[in-house]
Amino acid sequence: MASMPADRSPDSTLALLRAGYRFIGERCERYDSDVFRTRILLAPTICLRGRPATELFYDTERFQRATAMPLRVQRTLTGRGGVQGLDGTEHADRKAMFMSIMTPAAIRQLGQLFDDEWLARIPAWEAAGPVSLYDELGRLLTRVVYAWVGVPLPASQVADRAVELHAMIEAPALAGPRHWRGRLARRRAERRLADLVERTRTGLAPAPAGSALAVIAEHRDGRGNLLPRRTAAVELLNLLRPVVAVDQYLTFAALALHDHPGWRDRVRDDDEATEQFVQEVRRYYPFFPMAAARVRRSFEWQGHHFPAGRRVLLDLYGTNHHPTLWPEPELFRPERFAGRRVDPFALIPQGGGDHWAGHRCAGEWITIDLMKRAVANLTTTMRYDVPVQDLTLDLRRMPALPPLGLTITNIRRTD
């Protein structure tokens, strides 16, 4: 049996925080292996990257999600009792609930709300002068997704809700005050949404027919029971939060258009070029760094021993930059997707495997649709300038974004 390479440090938590997205990949290159063992948060952990590793990681006979996510992540990003931490029939039931929401008509409805809101915001951007695109898109998506889900949101509360959702997104990778702000934001949001679910069920605040709020509030599990009100709140946040997090990809799309201006004309009114461009943005830029699971029962893989109960981290970013899968992975080349079928175990910015049976993000189609619409709006609906600024992406920071969120100015609508 081959000896699994081991990280030299007795605990690599601080090293992970320092290295960020490159933590697993750098060590894989150091050990010339796509698998190694270490300790994270003092717990023995196996780290993986690459296509074979992804296919292994999404084998539900070998891995489970229950207890895999550290509590600091559950208390900020994902919530406790949500679909990400379920297995077996319970996961299948909950995932089917989410997939029932992701109909083509519902995705088009969300996209139309997005386009309408983008157009409505242009006059304010014109008057404002320089704006942070990331900040503006966060508020725009907050307003749009609350309307789409069916959760009431007064205009006066949009900015606060955007800040709240961003606090949850950023908190898992942080320590200190920002982590605790994320925990507080989740507690407040869950409590507020749990009360809304209860009012929806009792008829005091009926949900719009067919809305995600109605689907989740009325969903019954395999035993015929309604979801606990707090669990329903967690699942509502599992729609609201990820859609707002797409502001990262929309900002990256704008950054890519700025860094590669030749693609502005290529994507204009060309669906195939836009598809290639969007997929390369998803592959190239950093989104969620890694996914977690636990070994269900002991097994051997490629000569390495995986003991029962061991936490395993799959490197999403590193797999999307694996040189065997993606020649010259550090170059932005959308044409690499020309005529290429998307491999669900190779392109994994939002998880791998099957949407229905596995833990691949149910909202991936929403992400792609919103990105395509954003590219169209950035290239045809309006014009703008990008002033000189620091556009460096610090991959030690999770999430990694331009320091000012990509400032744009001289915004005007095209007629």
C-alpha cells in the first residue's frame, strides 16, 4: 500500500488561512500527489484534487455529508439542518424540493427580474458617478431574489439584507469580529424567516402562489411532516444567499471583459461565444474554495487508506486549475470550451456530479443564466469606463475580489 503524503505541520489551519484558495493545490504540487493528509482545526483531514478525486468524492456509497462541515461553517454559511448536510433518502427528498423550484420558467422569471432591475438602476448609476460594481450588484441581486422567492422586502431594507447575506458568505474563512458578525447575521435572518414561514402556514402572510416560499413552507418530508420552521428558514436562505453570492461571478465577468477587451465584441449577440466566456469565467476565477465530506466506511483508493469517519476536503478551485484537465490553466482562454461537453467531474466551481442525485449546486443553472444576462447588459445595455485602480485578486482572501469591488464610472445607457 502506498504511503499517503503528509503535510509537515502538526496543524495546517493557519496555513490554510494564509494560503487561501491555493492551500491544497500548492501542497499537491509539493508532494507530487493529488492526495495528502493533514490536520485542519486539529482534526485529521485528507485533501484531494483532480477528476478521479472528484468522481470518488461524489460516490455516496463511500462518503456522507452529515457532520462533514465544520460547525463554524454551518453557523455562518450553510446553516444547520440544510440540504448540504443530508444523506440518503432525506437528502433525495430535500434535493427534489429544490429541483422542483429550478424549472426553466422559474429561471426565466428570475432572469427577467434581474434584467428589469438592471435597467431600472442605470439612471441612479449615471447620477452617482463612480460606483463599486460588486456592491451595486449585491444590492440588485438581493432585491431581485427576495422578490423571486416571495419574501417581502421593503426598499428601505435592501441594503441591510445585502450586508447580512454577505456577512454569512465571508464569515467561514475569517476569525474574530467578522466571523461573529456572520454568525449574528445568520441567527437574525433565520429567526426572521422562521417567523415568516409560520405566518405563511397559518395564513397570516400567504405566500405568492408557486413561489419558493410557498414550496418550502408547504413541503412535507417522506413521513408526511412539515419541515421544522427553523429548517425551512435555513432552506430559504439556501436560495437567497447563493443567488446574492453570484455577484462575485458577475464582477469577475466584468473584470474579464476589462482584461480581455477583444471578447466584448465576440460575446455581443453571439450565444455560443457567451457560453464559452461564461464557462471560462467560472473555471478561471475563484468562487467557493473546497467541499467537505466524511468517509462512510473504510476503503482503499489508488493504494491509499481512507479510514471511516475521516473528513475529506475536495479542492474545487484546484481541480478547475489542474494542468492535466486544463492545459495552461492560469491563462484565461474561453475558446477552450468550443465544442467541449462540460464534464461534471472536471468543471466543478459549484460542486461536481449530478444535480438531482448528488450534492452539485441546484442553483448552477441560475448562476449561468444570470452571468449571460450580465454579460449582455455590460456589453450592449450600457457603456462605462473603468478608471485606473488595483484589480488584483488576492487568493489568500476567501472570497477573493478586487479591493474596491471593481469601480466603474461615466455610466450611460445605450439606446
